[in-house]
Amino acid sequence: MAIHEECGVFGILSRKRERLGKLVYYGLYALQHRGQESCGIVVNDDGVFSSYKDLGLVSEVFSKDTLSHLPEGTIAVGHVRYGTTGGNTRSNCQPIEVNHQKGKMALAHNGNLSNALELRDRLELSGAIFHTTSDTETIAYIITRERLKTPSIEEAVSNAMESLEGAYSLVLMSSTKMIAARDPYGFRPLCYGKMPDGAYVVASESCALSAVGAEFIRDVLPGEILVFHPDGVESRREHCGKQKKKTCIFEYIYFARPDSVIDGVSVHESRIRAGELLAETYPADADIVIGVPDSGLDAALGFAKKSGIPYGIGLIKNKYIGRTFISPGQSERLDQVKIKLSPVKSVIEGKNVVLIDDSIVRGTTSRRIVKLLREAGAKEIHMRISAPPFLHPCYYGTDIDSEENLIASHHSTAEIAKLIG
């Protein structure tokens, strides 16, 4: 198995008509690490929706020309995608747009529904025709059908949440409102902030708020629905407290950017602490500690700090190559690793090296990195993984070549707090 889903959502509601497309572009750029398959922006100008979506990175899909064709508006939503369900096709690009009897809606989703197939079958049997293979369209259908029976879009979202199971952080807009919703477990992150001019911003991570100059206000609570109007925010909490809060620990280990804060916990500090605990639990006699860029660097700093072994830059990452983990094919993943990382021979040659990485997942990348260090003249390589053993019980005392495909599971906030002290 492979680790599924990670996407980024972003939304903004302004008090005045302005070029929101550019602000969403900056927000998506800050969330690029969460999805590199496709991206899209939808702008709402007094109920008229204009959009641009395509396959590729934010910098590839959007240019000055494409952004200039997005009109001024008062609300806009954006999305970067790494798909779980559905193929990497243009039809699966988000945000998904819906036209229905009571108006329009644009929906961006980060998550993975555990009952998506069941819901889709039920909808198809009742006459629904799907145009994508993404479970986001399933969510859109359910909200739309509930909207026909309810007086408001937020009521429709609340009713839809009764049917949805699994992970979902949603940002959607109607003709007049922007709504953010997080599943009752709080699997995926979602937060909001406010611009100096009073505009409200919602994003998967706090780093995207900083990118557009918004001040972080707080995380959206598990199960909470936030309704944004030009003159304020309404919080609906009828789904809060229904489930014990759980957070995907891989957000702290790998997915999130180090400068983000998720549910009050600094991603950078959590990785530093994981490295310190790793040094306490699995010490090594070595000359230097190096990390695998980028998400292994903080843990390497923590390991070096706790162990007293000097920290060094032993691997250089080509900044123009995306995350190999997100590449769709095994052969493509291996090809990218060859050009993504380069060893610094003067740092490594003749030394006993502690190599820190955030996780193994498939093991293919780990084998390649170890080979690079051996070719650069490393005398010994002590590999340490900052993901805790309850995530990956096969990590310790195993030959890298025999690693099975591993998948991270969701753990409670208490377990995460235990990890990061």
C-alpha cells in the first residue's frame, strides 16, 4: 500500500471587489508541498463564477496572463491536489463547481472519505451522473441535494456531514458566503485568519496565511462549521465533540511545512523533539549527523543537539524537483531520486554518518540514498527514522532492502503530545 491523500485548500472573502486570484495564487504556492498533480482557482464576482484549473504545479498552471483573466471578486477558493481517489486527469482538478436550482457552489476538499464508494453507489442508483472519479464530487452532490431541502448552504453542509465518514477539510463558496468545515475527528488541518483590511482567509496550514499577510486567528475545531460573511464569522458546533479528536501524525512527520502550527503545535518543534527522542532511544557512535532534505532536517538537528554529534549538510536537494513521494509511478519515482539529491563528498567521505529521515514508506528512496552515501565514501551509515515505532514497527533492526510497503495511521492528539513532549 501507499500513503494516500494530501491536498491543500485555500479561500478568501473580502469586503470589497478586488483581484483575489493573485492572493489565492500566493496561498496555493505556499501549500504546493501538499499537492503537485493539479491546481485551480475559482473567483466569485457577485454570483458569477470564473475559474481556471489544470494539471501541474501552481507556477506552471498560472501565469500573469491567466491570472489577469480572472476577474475581480469578493470571494475566491483554490486547491492543490494530490489524489487518493480518481486518476490524475483534468476532470479531477478542483475546486469542483456546481450549478443547481438554488444557486452556485465551488468546493475544495482535503481528505479521503472511507465510505465514498457506498455513497457514490447510492447516488448513482438515485439518478446522479458523475463527471469525475474524485470523492470530492460525491461530497458536492450530497451538499447540493441537502441544499434543496434546507434554507441555507451552511444548513446543507451540516446535514451532509451526517453522511460523510473519514477525513475531510472543506472550503466552499456560494454566491454570497464562504464556508469552512472540518470532520469531527479533525484528521486534516484547517485554520483561518484575517487580513489587515478585514478580509477573512481559510487555509490548510498557517504558512499560507502568512504568505498573504493574514494574521492567524485559530484552527477550525473538529466538527466545526464556520460561515464567513463580510461583517463577521458564525461558528456552528453541532458536530463538535461527537468523536474523540484524532490527528494524522504524518502531518507533523512529513506532510506539513516546518513553519506551520497545527492545532497549537509547531511542526518544526515537533520534528526537533522527535530527533531528540530518537537520539535518546537509538544512539549511535558517529562523526556527523545529516538529514534527508527537507522533512528530515529538523529531526537531524534534534538528534545532533541531544547526542552532541556535529550536524552537517551532507545532502543537497535540487530545489526544482518535487517530492518523489508524490510522483504517481514507481519508475518515475526512482528516476527523480537520481537527480533530486546529491551528496557532499567532503562532508561524508571517510566518516561514520548518522542519516536521519522522517519515514520510510516504501523503502525505495532509502535504498537509493544509502547507496549515494556509500558511493561518496561514507565509512559507516547509521540510519535513523524519526517516525515513531508505533507507526512503523518494521523500521528497527530490519534490512532496508526487505522493507514492506508501510502506511501511517491516525493517532490521537495525546499520542502526538507524547511524541513531541
